Amino acid sequence: MNDEQRWAAVRSRDARSDGKFLYGVLTTGVFCRPSCPSRTPLRKNVRFYATPDAAARDGLRPCLRCRPLALPGDDPHATRIHAVARYIEAHADERLPLNALAARAHLSPFHFQRRFKALVGVTPKQYLDACRMKRLKGALREGGPVTGAIYDAGFGSASRVYERVDTRLGMTPKQYREGGAGVAISYAVAETPLGLTMMAATDRGLCSVKFGDAEPELAAQLAREYPGAAIARMDAAASAPFAQWMAALAAHLEGTRLRLDLPLDVRGTAFQMKVWSFLQRIPYGEVRSYAEVAEAIGAPNAVRAVGSACAANRLAVAIPCHRVIRGDGGLGGYRWGLERKRTLIDAERAGRERAR
């Protein structure tokens, strides 16, 4: 086949051409089989390859929708792995060793773990922890005893929970139950390329990054999010970590610092954590559609839920939900305004070009 025939096969999504060649899309960084159901790219952005290795040498990765590394029309383990994920959700309060979960998927532990992460976005252990943390949060919000909630959620000891509060609760279970009671949250406000920006943190990391027009409005939002916490303004110059974090954020927004690696105090459901984890892996200067994110985390029918997870993100830029747009190229929604979303996307694309 010549390139003209290959392009005709791509445009018609000709499944008969699967296995004969692959095509790569330079703007999204993926390579696909000819029958891929994704939106047809522009011809100028397409390259053709005889083998997956040739596409990989150009820096392209396999498409998560058509799975070009699998046999045409065949992904025998995906259904089993998704079934195991549902099993983990239903039995999170039980002991679930990796060997037992792998056996349910009829895979070795090594291949099961690798396949699970590829389809779900996190390892089986991370997924189990997220499910247990979700149960714990629900029980704490209902006001039940802390110790009982910990064990009922599936944690073998209270110490296991307190080891995880840095990244999941940001506070002790009792403090979380009481809306942050006894937790000290400090915040700083500064002008950045996207306007007034508030950065707030517990002693475990950033818990909020938000944009707005006035400090009282931002402070009121923070108080609603943590009604029981002791919230106080901090002059960024008075705190070395705050000053460094704010400077890093400003440089990132200006496009002079491509990687933003800050300590985060993240709280969310298992599904939200899955979405947010994937968003942090979207390369700087690139975007994905809501459908592509849903497909990537193994939930292709959860496009609306992906949108809701993006809207629930409290850590602007640090968790880059601005990199998710509609499938037709439209911006979609953004918690801090579409103008800021467009500015962020344009700034990242410009920064990526300068770095090349």
C-alpha cells in the first residue's frame, strides 16, 4: 500500500487494513491501528509506520482506544481486569493479596499488576487503598467512632491510616470527621500571570490552589471547604516554603518552568484520584479529551464523571485539569473561567516550543 491508500484506509476506518500498517498522530503523540474509532486527525499530522517499534522510535505511544499492540479486535484480559476492579471495590474491607487478585484475572502477578495499571491508571494496591480510604471518609462523615471506621474500611491497624494521611486526608481521621477541626491552614495571595492566586497548605502540603478576583472571595471559598480549620493569612515572604512554592507556580504559569512538582495534600474519591493521577501524567503543552481520559482510566462510559472530577479539583494547575478539553476541540468547562483555561493551554504550548 502507498501512503494515499493508507490514508484512505484511515479515513474509512478500514478494519481489513489492521495489521498491515500503523499510523501515528504527531499532535497527540499516539499511534493507532487503521480502524481506530478516534476522531480522524488532519493529514498533515499523520505519519505511517510498518511496525510498533518504528512508531515508538519516533516517541509515539500506543493508543488506549484501539490498542494497536493487541491482536485486531482482541483484548482478552481487559474484561477480567475490570471485573477484578469491581471485586476490589466490593471487598475492600477484606485482605486481598496480589496473588489472589491475579488468579481471578487468570494472569501471573507480574502481568496482572502491569495490565491493571495500564487499564485502570493505578496499581492494584493503590486502587485498594483508594477504595478503603473512600469507605473511611464516608464513615467519618457520618460521625461514627474513628477506630471502628478505620477497621470497618479494611485497614489492619490505625497506624496504617495515619501513614496515609499525608496524601489522602491531610489530617487525622478525627479532624477530617470534624471538618478540619484543629488543623491549621495557612494561605498566601499573589498576583500571577492568571490574576490573583491563592495558595493554601496544611503542614503536609498544598490543599488548595485557586484563582479569583478578590482575596475576601477566595478566603471565603477556603473557609467553606474546611469549615472546622483554623485558617490564617501568611505573608509569602515570611515562609520559605510558601515563597518557593509561589515562585515555582508563577514561573510555571509564565512558561519558564515546565515541570511543577509540589507537595500536595489531596483528598478525593477513588474515581477522582484515578482521574487526577492521570491528569498529572498528561505531558506539558498537550491536551486530552474527556473521552480520552475516560478511556485511559479504563472507564470509557464515564465521560461525564471525568468532567465532574475535573470540576471537583481544588488544586488548579498542580493537578492540570485545564489540559482536558471536549472531543470537538472546544474548551469545555473550567472551574476558574474559560479565559484562564485558554491562557494556560496557550502558555504551555508556547513554553513547549521554546524548550525544543
